[in-house]
Amino acid sequence: MSADIKTNWSTIEESDSLNQPFLQEDGFVFAGRQFVLDCWNATHIDDLKIIEQALHSSATALDLKLLNMHIHKFTPTGRIAGVGIMANAQISINTWPQMHYAAIDIFIGANTNANQLLPVFKHAFHTEKIDINEQLRGRQFTDMTPAAVE
């Protein structure tokens, strides 16, 4: 392992609300939802404090405790890569200021909709143009008997 890479290890006891099996919906069981947000015409995406506040506000909007955050700014482009880790979610942000574009990936292991995060990113990045794609992670049919899976 490279000496200049920092690794943090921690063990956290989960609350009963997080210690739950996969979610069930529309005949499927799944671990959580993955949302991919494309933010266009975005501003302030080269500002570390704005990115930090957006990650804090995201955790608040999801009613989850932010456990850890890592944000890095790259010169001379001003690009930022950051991640916020919550007990039942993570959010990563990568920005391209010269293109006024931010890519945001959100995994939520709870029955939550990313629409509650749209106001956070619209406000932080002063944009109305956000495209969302959603995928169910760990998706399987509800009936996991061998005959149903074949």
C-alpha cells in the first residue's frame, strides 16, 4: 500500500432501524437504490465549502448521521472529488468546473427517493438541470426458491 494513501477503519454498532433485511417492492427484494445524478449548468462546483455543505445537507435531508467525509480539490482545473459516508448510504461527487457539470452517485440502503435530495443540489450548485437515473442494487425476485431462480 502506498504511504501517501490514508485509510480509516472503524466499527460502528448498527441501530435496529439499520439492521434490517433487504427491502421488498413490486415482487423484488433488493439491498438499496443507486441514484446517478447529472447536474448541468452548475456553479460553485469548484468550492470546497459548498461541496462540504452539500454533503452535510444531504445527510440531513435523508435523516442519516454523516460518519465521515473526504473531499479533494485538484489544481489547476479546480475539479473536486468528494464522498460522504453515512450508516446506510454514501454519496460521491465529482465535478468538472470548466464544463459546469457535476456527477453525483448516491447509494441508499433504505426505502428512500432521491427526489428529496434534488433541492439540496439545486440550491448548492444553482442549477435547475438535474437528470436522475435509478437502479435497484442486489435485486432479486421475491421468491428465491430454486425453481423460481432457474
